[in-house]
Amino acid sequence: MSTQASMAQRILLAQETRKRFLAEAGRAMVELGVVARQRLTELMNEAAPSRDMQNRRDAWTLYQSCQTGWVEGTLTAWQAALKAPAAAPKRAPDGDLELVGTDVVEDKIMASRLVLSVMENVSAELNDLRVRIKLLEGAQDLQDHDIFRPEVLLLLMIEQWTLAGMPREAWPLVNEVASTLLTQRINQAYANANALLIRQGVLPTIELKDRVRRIPSAAPRSGPSPMPSPVSGRGAPEGGASRRAAQAGSDTGGGSERGHVSGGAPSGHARSQSAGFFGSASEETRMLTSSTPLARARSRAQGVLGQLKRLLLGSGAGDFEATHYEPPSPALAAAIAMRSQPAGVYSGAGTVLDEDSPAAVVRVAGELRRTTTDLKNKAETKSEKAIIEIVALMFQAILQEERIPPSIRVWFARLQMPVLRLALAEPDFFGTLTHPARELIDRMGSCVMGFDASGISGSALETEIKRVVQVIEQYPETGRRVYQLVYDEFQKFLAKFLTGRASTQKAVSVAQQVEQKETLTIQYTIEMRNMLKDMPVRDEIREFLFKVWAEVLAVAAVRKGPQHADTLAFKKTATDLLWAASAKPNRNDRARVIADLPQLLQKLRAGMTLLGVAPSEQQRHIQTVSDTLADAFLSKTQAIGSEQIAAMAEHLAHLENFVTDDGLGDLPLDAHSIEMMLGIDASAMDVVTDGGSQPSAAMLAWAQELQVGAWFSLDHNGQLAQVQFAWRSDRKHLHLFASTTGHCYLMQTGRLAAYLQAGLLLPQEEETLTVRATRDALGKLEANPERLLG
């Protein structure tokens, strides 16, 4: 047989293997369609916040009509990808950027998460199959669009989800069952493909040399690999290439992200590029680790403001970079002044409407719309008309935010005239996220989203929001100064309000003492290690001091104070133990040891009892100490100079002056030991010590950026709760969340980051209130541009 015929036969075998693999994947897809339906049905019967329940019902209802289209569309897309895997469009040259539509990027992000989950368990079989297919086809690697690649297979499936009519927001509801089923089925399909090739005599045994890809030194650098090896490293034969691919993906990823931020609609060309999929999974990793989610949210928000800026400039609406005061035209200024006090809370007959009612919101919205029309008639310039309309649309969106109680929305509406006056005078209100007026409205909005009308009516929070609005109305001419002033005051109020409830106060007290105790334990241990590093001390005594006595000193310092007589006595016990454990060649020293030993052992037992150490464990420690002291009595240990002992005693007496936060990580919290050690009832608080996934540096940074007062959905031990971030400790090691029922959840920074990363703690708002309102306003203006100046 000729070489050419042999090569053709090999390519046919590779294609036949792909067909069989795709047939198995197709059966898995049909099965997934049924499993996803079952999962959505199960979610309908699980407890969840009302908003989540509505989303689940909507997804379940829609899926009834979309299931067939999704499954069949995926099978069709897979078959199309099988026909001509070599016909993929070429990559853009290095350094060239191309716009990728928002929907394309979001599909890739969803698919990448699924790919990373699947790859963790299929990489071994896939890498073996990769080696055999490369041998058959004489290629350096699988082509970028090869259906054997999980990223290609799964991206096509995710794309068909939205093309079938399902919203992207519904995919997380079925992601877990999809990951589990596809991991099992795809891994088995890879295994069967390998078995088929082995039966055909293709590399029955794969040696290490077969796994190494050799690239000639003169060969040009290739583009990034579509899928780097998993982080776990299992079955990752091409580690160097993967690292280079990951770096290349990181270097070129900015173009797609820039397209995503701009929010441009995907062009046909951008859509055709979707199968090229991430500059690999490294693109997803870059997006998850290069910055925090809050930083990315701020970037998207800045994109919204940039879009608004371009819109206003395009309409001739003034210079955003202006720093001088440009007062409104006289007629407009007079009209704004006349309407500084809102009339929206009154009915046409003069009776006061119930501010808690939706009717009040509708009435206010109508009054503000009429006021806007009147003001635009008084405006003399295009800039004034545009600013009036934008501010009006923003407050209209805020009035439509159903997650905010009606009474609060009515009070927010009273800020429209003051904010309009500010926007006319300070163009940067539209151009920056950190303008104090924006920050104030965002902060107040985020804090009330978890309350219903009955929960906030008459509360101190409602009273404070009313006070803030009234202060702004009272001082309309002071510009950003008044907003900055009341924003700072609101922040201070919030810190007290969130911890004002009795159950939360108690939880905060417990958390503060827990952090103080655990922090001191670590600090004392570090400091004692430094003191003992040059002393000839037995390992048994070192271990006792580091692991037991440092905690005794910390608990005593928390419960009674660092300079209390009992605490000082425990500090002295540490130096007494060191002196007793050193060699005693002198008769007088031996006599002193014998005389002091009962009191020393008594103090050691008292300290361990303070910790709640079981009697049997206490006896074990006492026996170890006694054996060491016996050796010291016989001069079998080394001597410690009296000067060193005296210096350590002085250091221990004022230990708090020397300790720092250096070296502190997660505190070893134990929910059962809190009550025993601190003497505090912690029954109304869950100490969250497990769950989540190993957090990345970005997630740890995100945990530190969360704002007190924000609302979250917490999934803890299978139970969903709506919680508000109520308190963060001074050292930022502990974080307390309070539910509407008064139950509290205490988390360390690492655990909080793990919950955020795993989606067990979800923010209830992805964008701030004013950014959402701006985005909504932009949508209305794009649909009806003439209203900007009409």
C-alpha cells in the first residue's frame, strides 16, 4: 500500500472515531434535555426568595417550549462542526483586535466555566485520545475547531441554549446537573474512542515520548492553544505549551473584553468567530482573576457613563470636561425653584396618599413626568433639554425599582429636582461613578432592597433617609458639598443601625471577642516563637507553650484584660515553666523547684480549665511537663540563663505592646468552643466554617470590598436565606451577615471569598441603583432619540 493510501486510511479512521464520539455525545444531549427539565421542576418545589421563585417559574415555563429546539439545535450544530473541522476562519494576526459582541462573550464565559468543571475529570482520556488522533492525522495538535475539544462541543451547546429562546440568566439553574452528566458521558465517550483506536492498533501503549510535542526551533510561533491543561495538572503532557498558550491568551484577551464592555451588538463576523472560543480557558481564568468582580462591575458602569457622555455630546449637550459653574437659563432656574417641593404625594382632591402604597408611586411618577415636560418647555438650550430628560428618565427608572419599598421610592423621587439642579451645574455628575450624589443614592438604595414595606415603615432607616432628603432640599445651592456631607453622615448612621438590633448586637459582641481571642492567640504564638528561638528549650515545652499556653493567655486577656492580675499570673507561669524545665545542677535551685512545683502545676491546670480542655487531655500535658521537669532536676536538659528568663518575663508582661498583625491568616474558629472559652451564648449565630471552593486572590479582594448594608442570598447547609452585610471587624478578618429573622452568620475572610466564588453568597444587585437607572434611560433614548430634545 502506498504512503498516500495509508495516510488516507488513517484520516478516515480518525473521522470515523469522531462520528462515533459524536453519536455518544448526542445520546448524552438527549438525556441532558430530560435531566434539565427535571431539575427545573425540582427547583419549583424548593424554598427561595420571592424574586428567585419567580425567575425559576419563568425558566420552567419557557423550557417546556424550548427543550426540543435546544436539543435538536445542539445536535445539528455538532453535526455541522463535524463535517468540516478544517474550515474554521483564521485567527486575527497577533496584535490585531476585533470587536466581539456582548452575547458572544457571555456565551464563552458560561461555557468556559462548564469546560473547566468537565476537564477536571476527562483530561486523562482526552490527552490519550489527542495523542492517537495527532498520530493518525500527522498534525501538531487537534485543530482549534475540532469537535473532540470540550470547549468546542460545549460552546455550541451553550449557544443553542439562547438561540432556542432560553435566557442566559436561566443557565445557572441547570449548570450543576449538566456538568455532572456531561462529565460522565463525555469521559466515557473519550474512553470508548480510545478503545476503538487501540483495537485498530493505534498506539496500544502510550509512552512519555509520544506525549511530548516537539516544535522545530525555526517554526513560527503559533496562536494560543484553545484549551490549556487543567490547573490540577492531571494528564497534562504539554505543560510548557499550555503555559505559553495561557500567556498568549492573557496577552490578547483585552480585545474581546473591550468589545464586551462597549456592549455593541454582535456583527455577523463576530458571531462567526465564536467557535474559536476563548483565547482558551485562560481567557476565563484571566477574567476571573485579573481583577475583582466589583472592579469589573465598575468598569462596565464606567462604560455606561461613557455611552451617556457620547450621547449627550452628540446632541450638543455641552462639554463634560467643564469645571466652571454654568447656571441654567433664568426661566428654567425659576421653574426649578418653584418645583423644589414635590406635589406627587397628594391626590388631586388635596388628600394625602398613603406613601407606602403603589398608588403613591404611580402618582409621583405622573407628576414628575408633567414637571419634566414643563421644564423642557422653559429650557433655552439643547444641553438643558437633554440633561432634564436624562435626569427624569433616571428617576423614572428608580420609581419602577420594585425591590425598593414604595415609601422609599417616593422619598427618592423628591431628589429629582435637587439632582437636576446639580446636573445642570456640574457636568461630571454624568461622567463619574464617585460623585457624592450618585454614591448617596446608590448607598441608600442598596440598604433598603431587602425590606418589604412593613419591614421598613417607621424604622430608623426610613427616618434617616427622610432626614437626608430634607437636608438636601433645605440646602439646594451648596452643590456637591451637601451631598458629601449627608453621605458621610449616612455612612456613620448605617454602621450603628445595622448592629442596633439586639440579636445583631449580641452577635457582633461575640464576633469581636472571638476575633480578639483568636488574633491574640496567633500573635502570642508568633511572639513566643521569636522569644524562644535562641533558647535551649525542650521541644515538648515549646509545643505546650505554642499550642496551649498562648491560647490560655489570649482567653485570659479577652475575658479579664491583658493587665488583669490573673492574666499577669498566667504570663508569669510561662516563665516559671521555662525556668523549671532548664537544668538544675545547683542544690538551692532544685529545692526551689520542689517547693514551687505544686503551685506551678496548679496554675497550668487552671489555665487549661479556662480553655475547656478535657481532664484526660490536661493529664497528658501535665505528665509531659512533669517528665521534662524530672530530667531538668537531674541536669538532663540544658540550662537557660537567668538574664534570658528575666528578659522574657518582662516581655511577656507587656506582650500586647509588641504583637502585630503580621502572619495572620484565617482564624481557627470552632463554633463549639466559643461559648466554653468566652462564656457567651452564641446560639443565635452560625459560625460558617465549611463550604465553597478554594478562593482566588481576586475573590479574597472582592470579600474585602463588600459594602456594609448590601443584601445577599446565602446558601448555607442547603438552606437559603436573605441576609444583609451588617458588620466587618476592625482587622477585616471577620464578617457578619444578618437575616431578616434576626439570625446571624459569621464568616472569616477566606470562607466569605470561598462562598462568593462558589456562588453560595450572591449579591442581590449586580449594578448600583444609579447605573441601572442610567442604563434604563439609555435604552429608552436609543429606542426613541427624539425625546432627548423634544
